[in-house]
Amino acid sequence: MNTLIILLGPTAVGKTELSLRLADRFHSPILSCDSRQLYRDLPIGTAAPTADQLARAKHYFIGTLGLEDYYSAAQYEQDALAVLQEEFRQHDTLVMTGGSMMYIDAVCQGIDDIPTVDIETRQLLKQRYAAEGLEPLQKELRLLDPEYYALCDIRNTKRVIHALEICYMTGRTYTSFRVRAKKQRPFRILKVGLHRERADLFDRINRRVTLMAQQGLVEEARRVLPFRHCNSLNTVGYKEIFQYLDGEWTLDFALEKIRRNTRVYAKKQMTWFKKDADTQWLHPEDETAILRHLDEVLSAPV
């Protein structure tokens, strides 16, 4: 039976290098499920695979979008399933890796069939956000869809705006479209979660941010500064450097903020991932145990 191996875990845990070794073992391309590595022009701040790493295996969903392009987990579900269907014609086993929780869920469980937002509605909400900020939109969402308001992270601009777009366009609550029915997939899904002790993971995060600064994170952020309003840049790393470029923070303070905010994000990732009982958790440096687990599952009758 066709099998999709999903190598998941928090940022900086060590997914990229291990995914390359698994791709080599199974003669597989790599499907990235990282919502920020999709965008071009952000290789440093998103810790995208290097040119040498990209040359070691065929990759999908790395640097395929412009900064102003709209993309969603629902679109990723559609695009990833199309790639899987095509690649499974040539490979029994495929490798996917990343840490974007919604994108992984989109492939494994499916996204609710929520209507595509039309251009006019998207522009209207975009203009309102630019003119009024997030707080008035939060209040409006509370009025139009109090159930979703109680559930969502109201500080997440993208989610607040998207929920309002659906309310505006359909005359229905966003909640009414969220049926949460798990979709069946015509392939087996095998999830391997990578886990490190918190102190070790946080040290790797801190050192990664230092390396990003040395590699040119500030120059990269300066190049994309004209696009700071885009959702693609509403993310840890760029928001903090923008405040440095605005003269509000020192560089050292901005980098420390990136380290802190990345650690917070990593904790959120682990909280989300740990809810899934289907994931087998292993240390990224214990490759022998990882391969043993994969071989046992792949050789077992379906």
C-alpha cells in the first residue's frame, strides 16, 4: 500500500537533514509542509533548505509563491494531494516534512469545504484592516460569530480577517462551515514526531537565530520591507527586524525577541502535535530507532 511518511516536530528540532536521509533511503522526493518556506525571497528567516540540500532531493512547496500571493491550508490540501497522486505512480513511499500544524492536518484529515473568498470581499477587509487596525475587526467578529471568536486566537490577523470574509460573503457564520469531518485518504499515513528535551531545543533555537543574523537576516528583511503588509511577512523573525529597521528597537533587542517568540511558537507546536495519538515520538539523532520503527510499520500487513 502507498505510504506517506510525515516527519514533523517543532522548529529547529532537526527535521530538514533527517528528511533528506529518509528521502535517500526511500528514493522519494520531499514535500514541504512549512507555510513560510513556500514564499520566495525569505530563505534565511524561514530556515529554508539550502541550495546544496535542495540538490540532494527533489522538493515540492519550497519558494514557489510571491510575497503578495494568497495561500491557505485548504489550497495546500488540494495542491499536496495532487502531487501525492502523481508521485505515488512512481514511488510506494513518499516523505513529507514540516512544522505547520494546519498544513499537516489538511493532508491527514482534510479541510472543511469553506467557500473561496472573492476578490472584492478580500480587498474590502484588507482596506479595513489597513485603515482601522485589528481591534475593530475583532469586535465585529465577536458580534457576527461569537462561537468562533471564543475559539480562535483573536491576535492572529489572518484568521480573524478570513472568518469575517466568510461572514460577509455568505451571510453565515464561519463556524457553520467548520464541520470537522475527517476525510479518508487512499494511502497510509505514518507520522514520526521529532522530540528533544526543552533545554536542548531552546538552545538550538537561540543558536539558529544567531546564525540567521550572521547569514544576513537584516539585509533580507530590508529587501522585503516594502511588502511588510503582506501576510507572508506576518511571522516571527521579520516583524521584530522591521521594528529594528523602524528605529524602535536595537538589533540585539530584536534578535532576543525573535529567540523568545520562536521558543513560544515551538511550545505551541508541541502542544498541538502532542494531541495526536497516532504520532510516534523519537529523538532526531536516534536514526537507528527511527528506521527500525519505519521498517516495522512498512513491513506489517495493512
